[in-house]
Amino acid sequence: MINVLIVEDDPMVAEFNKKYLSQVGGFKLKAVARSFEEAVKVLKTSDIQLILLDIYMPGLSGLELLSQVRKMGKEVDIIIVSAACDIQTIKRALQYGAVDYLIKPFEFDRFNSALSAYREAQNFMKQKKELSQTELDQLILNNREENQVSPQLPKGLDKNTLRKVWTKVIEMKEDTFSTSEIARYVGISRVSMKKYLSFLNKLGALQVEVIYGSVGRPIHKYRCIDIENSYIKKYIC
């Protein structure tokens, strides 16, 4: 779960953000802060990975909090959720490292898109120590998918087969499974299935554990960690 801090001085808007957040899987609300000072206190005492940050607050602004977070050296990401729409504020927020910017008022679809893209990027990077240029492009350009031509599958993979594999993986929910189990369902060889599962792992949708027995080859056990992965949807739709 990704721990979230909401920084919003308006109680009604804070409740609105909490309601939206509760509808997006993979996130846990840790605290709501109504000012710069409250937010800094939470950051010093809690493990926060993501801040949903308003700009307009009494006293020091959200931009000043964003700057302070960087000075504190905290490994925390920030999504701006604000009515501030002037270009100077937006530029400063992006320069300080905001990963997304939602201008109030906005629909749930936009909120969901921002949070889902962030969650998938985090899951994707957890599986990696290094990224290829192709993987990095995929990560950075994810939010521009409406303007992109449908990506090509790696050589040797088939869209219809991938769709069938992914359907079975979703059915497994959080249960672990082996290459052989899914291969029997889809009707392809273990060798071919391993390519599909490896691809899903690279997209950040699967977690893999290698189990070593006393004899024989090690067994690869997989588990789905991101059912809503939008990277996969681009390949199978």
C-alpha cells in the first residue's frame, strides 16, 4: 500500500479527496494536514510516499511545502490538487518535482488516472534495478497514451494469447501460480508461457519468487500485484 498525506485546509474539500482516494486501490490515507506546519509534523513522524497537496493555504503555501519537502531530503512524491491555474504556479510546482497537477474542479476519472498511473509506475520500478530506454519511455510517456499509437508486442508474443493469459492471471487474484498452471489453461508450452509471464513481470503487473528445492530446477512462482495495470491494456485492447 502507498501511504498518502492529504494537505488541504478546507474540510469539505479534504473529505472530497478522501472519498476519491478510497475508491482507488493500492493507497492508504495516513493523515490529513490543514497547514504547512501540520504537514511537516506528519512528514517527520510518519512514513509517507505520496502527498496530495493544495497550493492555497493559510500561512505558508503548498509551493513552500513542496520546496521544504525537497530540503528535508524526503523520498516522497507530490500530486498537486489545487484551483491555482496560473502558469507561474504550475511551472514552479513542476520545477519542484510535482509528478502530476490536478486543477479544481475535476472529475473522478482524472483523479483515478493520476493515482493509477502513479501506483503502476511505483510497482513497475519496484521490480527493477535498471531500466532500458524502451522501459523508461514506457514509464514517462504513460500519461500520454491517448496520443500514442498502440505499442507493438515483443517478437514472439501474440495479442490474443496475451489477453487469455492476463484473463487467467486476474482470475487468480493474489494467489500464487506457476508457469505450468497457466500454460495448461491457455494451451501453450511452458517455454512459451514463460515469455508471456516475463513480459507481464517487466510491466510491473506480476511479482516473481524463485523457489529452490533440494533437487531439480528452481520453481518460479508468480503473483499478480496490479490488476488495474494500464500498460497491459494498451497491448491487449
